[in-house]
Amino acid sequence: MNVLIYLIPVALGLGALGLAAFLWSIRSGQYSDLDGAAERILGEEVDERPKA
């Protein structure tokens, strides 16, 4: 039972750290353009290498 004295604060701290990382990612714009990457992969690819 003494282990719970250590595990509960560690679990709460890790949860708070995960929440802080999630809120930081929202504020920094990580989720602002969810469809952009999916549409870019389907677009026409331009080959920039010179033709021999």
C-alpha cells in the first residue's frame, strides 16, 4: 500500500504533462491544416531532376 503514495502523484504528474503537451500543440498550430497533407500527397508531383 505504500507504493500508492508514490504511484498516484507520478500518474497525476504524467497526465498533467501529457495534457500540457497537447495544449501546447494546439496553441502552436499543429492541428490547423488536417486536410492539407492528405491532399498534397494526391497532387501531381513535379520532377526537378534534369532530363538526360
